[in-house]
Amino acid sequence: MTRRFLFVLGSARADGNTELLARRAAEQLPPGVAQQWIDLTEHPLPDFEDLRHDSDHVRPTEGSAALLLDATLAATDIVIASPLYWYSVSAQTKRYLDHWSGWLRTPGIDFKATLAGRTLWGVTALAHEEEVVADPLVGTLSNSAAYMGMRFGGVLLGNGSKPGDVLNDTEALARAKTFFAREAPLARFLYEQ
């Protein structure tokens, strides 16, 4: 399968530090690798309604939910580009991941089997010098990948608070040059390691 990257932008700010870092990493992808960028503020999802035990799961056919579902199913590589908000992913990003729960039970798409073996990546900018504060965000993405049977490429971390600050983080920019070139291992829950 030809690689196709989906970049899910979860920032409340257009052209923020996380997006800038994600775009720097994406510039390194080989020519011909398809990229789709979806900004969750431009394509908001409704609040997730848990219908796990109901029988009426219908595939969305229009709007943001349909766009995001189709893009997610088409991607070989899903990049969650979310700033570190209160030590985890943004509300928009969490809502997108919550919708995965509904898509797991949507007839005819076999969401989990489709994503199994594909790769989940993360990109985040944080305003704290100690990167360990991003561990909850990394755990959210790693555990989501493990549950889905996906590979996990890790999270590209950059430092920045004011718009454009991440462009001064020379270490993050250096890591961005090779971030997507790494082989992503099959994700495992911490208790499995």
C-alpha cells in the first residue's frame, strides 16, 4: 500500500507551534507520499455520544464526521498534531479519538482491522522545559495505537509558547528532519513490555 499521511491538527490556534513543527517534519517526506491536512477547528466534530450498547450505528455520510472517518480509513499513517494542553491532547483531538469508539461499532467498515498495522504518530509543542510533562499525551497516543493493533512512531516534541517559538528549538527541528524516516514498532501497552 502506498503511504498516505493524514495530519490531524488539534490546536486552537492556526499556524501554531505544533503545526509549524509538524509541517517541518512533513517537508522531509519523500515526493509522491500523499498528505492530507485536516484542521479540527475548521472541521469540528460534535460531542461524542456513547452508543456502544445501542444497535443503531450508522456510518456518517456528510459533514466533519464523514470527512474524518474517510480520511482516517484511507491513511497509512495518522499524525496527531496536538499542542500539550493541560498535560494531554487538546479537547478537539480527544473528541476525534472518542469518535474512534463509535467507528469501532459502525457496520461495514471494520475500523479496528483496517487500522491494524498502520502507524500512529504524534507531534506536540509544549511550553515547559521538562519534556516528561508530556508523558500523559504520549501515553494517550501510545495506548490508543496499542488498542488498535497499530504501530506507534512516537511523539516529536518541541518547545514553544508564543507563536513561532518552536522555530527557535534547534533540537526539535533537527529531530523533525528524520522523524518520519524511523521504523515504527508495533505499539504495546506498558504492562506488555
